[in-house]
Amino acid sequence: MLISYVNTVNKNTVNRWAIKFRECEPGRANIVDQLRSGRPVSVTDDKNQNQVDELIKHDRRITQKQIAGRLGMYKERVGYITDLLGYTKVCSRFVPRMLTPEKKVFKIVKNL
């Protein structure tokens, strides 16, 4: 008999679950996480959202890294807040492959 262990849970995990759910009444298992110690996620509160919004309104070219540095938060959190606020970063930069043939020649001659 061949048993596949590829998509199975570890035996220790099953034992922990059995002990945890054995303490509950049948059909009344509590699967909600307990409170944990550590810093709560308070970065996305209204105060920080307003600060990010003001920085963006003051300078539309500001980067997430610059905002994170000024406000003392992670860049990923700034990205999350800008998504909540409905901002998208549009980067307009020079892309040579989109040039017309005449402009490509002009660029080559200019750089010589």
C-alpha cells in the first residue's frame, strides 16, 4: 500500500490540533487566534493615511521609499496606504524602443 505524503499535515501538528480541540465541547471548537504579544498594526490608521496623503499632495513625484523614511514606516505599508487612498504611481520616463526611426537616428547622432 502506497501513501502519498506530499499534501499532508505533519504528525506533530495533528497532535497539537487534537489536544486543542479535545478540550472543547463537541461541535463548539474555538478556532479563533488568541491575542498575541507584539506591536499591533497601527501604521494604517487615519493619522498616517492623512500624513501620506499630504506628502503626496505636496510633491506628486515623491517615492514610497521617501515617504517611508519621513514617516518612519515600512515601504510596503506606504504602498498599502496609497492603494487605500486610491493613488497609482505613473512613471513617465524616456523609453528608447518607443521612438520613431527619425528620433532614434537623432538620438544616435546627438550622443556621438
